Amino acid sequence: MTSELFSPLHLRSGQVLKNRIAKAAMEENMAGDGQLPDEQLFRLYRRWAAGGTGLLITGNVMVHAEALTGPAGVVLDENALLKPFTEWAEAGKSGGGSIWMQINHPGRQVASGMPGVVWGPSDIGVSLGKHSSRFGKPTAMTAQQIEETVTRYAVTAHRAERAGFDGVEVHAAHGYLLSQFLSPLVNKRTDRWGGSLENRARMLLDIVSAVRAAVSSSFAVAVKLNSADFQRGGFDAEDARQVIEMLEPLGVDLVELSGGSYESPAMTGRAADTRTQAREAYFLDLAENLVGTSPIPLMLTGGITRRETAESVLDSGVAVVGMGTALAVTPDLPDRWRRSGEADRHMRPVNWSDKALASAASMAQVRHQMRRLARGSNPRPGTHPAIALITEQRKQRTALRRYRAWLSKSGASPRR
């Protein structure tokens, strides 16, 4: 066992991660009443906390109650009760590690049946061929809406710190709102938020600055960034390098590198652009090119399942190894690695030719495992992806009815 995998990492905020293994964010879509975390999420995070991971990053928590990635998404805005979040933070820290809250806005990646708003930098919708109608038609954000969204991120980060979280991660990857602003394929604005990379990065930089100002100096602030969008003419590795340099003066502790979006789901190993992928550590080649110039420690996520792969990632100069699916299947994998063990089960692969449907099924499989963990059961990674997808769709329909009722009761606008 290399010592580095289980060595502490000191961050610029003064926070210390107990080892170099992180549970990367996975969208749980398991909110309880009022779009709040409840005992399901508490049990799930206690299970992960007991497995030896140094850092737990939550699934994306929404900064805007009218803009959710899914109908069972957790919302932390100025009106949310704080006590459930305090319990969530306590559960995540129960094993002696740290817990950060990933904070996010979906932008245009909102299902067409969802109430609320569908926003983007421009009015360009998600292009998925025959599946394009699954997403709502976005409207281009006004300057006021952009500024209000910046404030929402700061409010959520401030309240996350009050609840006891150790940090936040601003989600600027996977085709969500901030990733959309960064993408020259999606951002066609001609004002101060469009055109040059500096302009396209403006919203992200303003948010990070506002978040850093809203929290204490010892509270960690991280950013999740695509190493590339894996779409021709989109955000690429050179853009990522420049954005990381822009983030450095703002007090960012860590940049997590991933890749892809719903249009090119490289994060599940199914990129539309076939210039990728290795079977494990999907984005390692791109990360290696960024490590040498990055002024901020990097975390790499995507397809890592074995200790040998994790060690090779650290050997490349990456500071933290992020895992998602592997920990949904084997929540105590870090402790197994410490004992020179490995996972004894793996997720059933989804090799469907329809990439969009395969990506949805892959995510449904992961959520199926997380729900089992939350019930106190063991994972069942051999579940057929079609069964997992059908089950997920049923749960989403139930959650959508509940979300509609809650949104209407809260006084928010029913649509856009």
C-alpha cells in the first residue's frame, strides 16, 4: 500500500482531509417532504462515513427551488429548514471524515414535465435526437436573473456552513447551468457573459467570489469542472486550464475534474465524441495535461474502481481520487484498500446502442444501489438496467406529484 493514498491533504483554507479518497457527488434524488434531507439520506451517509472515505461530497443540492435536476432534489435556499441539513452534516462526519455540499443549478437540463423555470445562457435546448423532447425549452437569462442566481449560491453556501458542513463544491460541469455558460456551443450571448472565455467564465467567477465572501476562511470552497465537454467545438482542456488559473486568486481549495453532459455522457463512459475513453479513470489523460500547470490541487473522478488505478492517478500528480459508482456498490471500499482488499462486486454494464438511454439506465442503477444502502440493505449490482430504469421512472412520477404540490404551496410560480 502506498502511503500517499492514506496520507492527509492540507488545503489552503486550513482544512485537512484525512486521506486522498473522496466520494464524488452522485445525484441521490431522495429528498423527503419539503425537498429536505431526511432519514434516508442520513442512513446513506452514515454508511459511507463508516467506510473510511476521507471526504464525502453530497449529490447536488439546488440553490433555486424552482429549478431542480429532478423532482426529488434537495433544496437549500433562504427559506429551507436548517435542522435536517445539520443532521445530514453530522451523519457525513460520523466516521471522522469531512463532508462538503455540492451546490448546483440545472439551467436548461430540466425535464420537460417539471414545474418551475428552464433557464440557460441562450435559448438553445438540449439536443438528444429523438430524446430531445425529454427536456424543456430554455429561455435566455436576463442580467437580473444572473445576478440573483449568484446571490442564491452565496446564500446556500452560507447556510451550509451554519448547518455544519465543512465546505461546498460549486458544480460547473456535466452540462448544468455554469457549464452551459462556459460552453461556446450553448452560450451565444453577446453581452458581458458571452463571447470570450473570460466572459463565459464570468458567472462562475462571480459565484465563487460571492461564496468565498459569504463563508469563513476555514470553510472549504471547491469547483467541479469539466476537463472537456467531449463535443466538437465545445469547452476543451485548454479552456479548463485557463479557468483553473482564473479560479486560483479567488481562494479555491480544490478543483474536481470530470467531463461530459447529458448530450455527451462521458461521466458514465459513454461520450458522444469517440476521442475518449479508457476503461478506468476516464479523464486521466486530460488531467495529466492539467496537473503540471494547475495552481490548485486537483481531484479526478470518473470510472475509478481499483486501488491500482487510484494509485496511478495520485502518481500522476492529482491530489484526490474521486469515486462514485464504486462506492455505491462497495461503500467500505477505502477500508478494503487499506487492508489490501478490493471490491468483490461490480455494476452490471449497460451496453445499449442508444447512448442517452444507456446513460439514464446507468444512473438509475446507481440510484437503485444508493436506495438499498439507505434502507440498510446490501447493494445488488446485478440488477438488470431496464428494471432499474423502470423503477426509477415510477419513483420520479411519484416525486413529481409531491414536488408540484410543494412548489404550489410555497407560492413559487408554476412554470418559467
